Amino acid sequence: MASNRHLGRIISLQSLYEYEFRSKAGDATADIDHIVAKNIIPYEKALGDTEFVYALSRGVVKETDNLDNDLTPLAPEWPISSIAAIDRNVLRIGLYELKFCNDSVPPKVAINEAVELAKAFGSENSSKFINGVLGTAFKQLGLSSDDSSDNNHGNTKKPTKDRAPASENPTDEEADGHAEGK
């Protein structure tokens, strides 16, 4: 069965959002593995590779402080605590994949997938904000090349509170082809 990593990222985002909300509310029972397990159940057959969701979610939780520290200078006008929770978790997923998964997820796919999550679940300007912040991270991590200037990275305008309409979301393979201009 083929893996649907885009669906996996959606489940991971949902799980990270719930985990953060429950943790901040003082819920000592918040456990990322239990949250992911509950959220995977309805999608298990369509998902295929459930370990991807667990690994991504666990990795983001484990690295949250480091990811937040890395994100802070990338959008200095917007303290991480003032960024909407969905956008904050999309940024964490995207940056985690850029930093720790570049052997299995091409950097442009990681950015594109984060932008698609922001379009589907964030506010009207979330996707531009996410693209700008992760584009800056892409360059600062030394993952960019001279031909990446057409990606229009650098827009760190804070997203509005309005919700953007959901869009069709590509698979990793489609996103990779799109990101490479194929």
C-alpha cells in the first residue's frame, strides 16, 4: 500500500495542535503517542505508513524548544507565542522536516507541504507567512541554491485571523514534481 504522507502531515498537525492545547491547559495526561493513535484510527487504511506520523509528531515534540528558538529570529516581528497555534505548529513541522528529514524529504517538498497545510487550515495570509519564514530557514540552513530565487521566499507578513478556504493537497510525489518545476 502506498504511503500518503500529506494525510500523515495533516494528522500530525491535528495531533500537535491538540497536544499543545492540552499541555498548556495543564493536562498531565497529554501524551503525543496516545493523541496520534486516536487521530490515526479513522485514516489508517488510507494512510499506509503510520510510523511516519508518529516519527514526525514525536520529533516535533522532542525538538519544540529548539525549533521555536530557530524560528524566533526568522520572523522577529512576531514572537512565537503570538503566532496562531495552527501556524506555529505548521512552522514547527516544516522546520523539523527541513532540519531533520532532508535525506527523505526534499527541502522544497517540506516547504510546499507546510504551505499547503497553511492554506487548508490557517488564515488568509498564513501560507505566505509560512512560505516566507521557511524560505528564510531554507537559505539559512544552507539548503538553497542559486536557482531557488524564484520561490518568492521572504514574506513574513503576519497572517490575519480569517480562515482560508481548503485547497486540494498534492502528495509528496506531486509536490516534489511541482516544487522542482516539472
